[in-house]
Amino acid sequence: MVKLSLAIAQRVLRRELAIDPEALHGLVLAALEKLQGQELCRVKVHPSQAAAIKAALQKSVTGNPVEVVSDGSREPGTAIFETKRGNLDASVDTQLREIERGLADCLRRR
């Protein structure tokens, strides 16, 4: 049931990210919150979402401009935030895997 729920969520989220630039803005804001002010160098994304990510970063990041790298090997919904201290994978699939692990842990404890 967990796997089915996550598969449905994945389809819905990918569709939402494909049609709604504000959804990408939410992804950027969540990643920036996790980075807690670390100096952001670049973000690697699927080419179809590069412009929307760049616009979201311009709304949200002050200081040095952040390079947005279009990477055709990435799936839509992928966002790898690179800082001087390391990388944060804020991709939809990565977040869904974290949710799946959390749900599986809860089920095992029951």
C-alpha cells in the first residue's frame, strides 16, 4: 500500500512540477531552508525546468547570483543544490524515498 501511494504521489508531483512554476518555487524554498544560509554555488536541473528554477532563485536568493546548470541526464523534478560545503539533493524522487523510509520504519515498529 505504501509503494502504491508513493507511486501515485510521484506521478502527481511530476505533473504538477511540469505545469506549475510555483511548485518549483516551493521546491527551491524548501531546499534553501534546509541549507540554512550556506553559500549556494549552483543548481543542476533538467533543461525543461532551468528557467523556472532560475526565476525562483532570483526571487529567493540575495547576494551572489546562483548558476543554474541544465543537465539533460537529470529527470524532471531533479534539483541538486551545490554549496561550498557539499550538495543537497532536493529532487522529488529523493524526497519520496525519504518518506517511504519513514513510513516503512513506522510500520516495522507496529
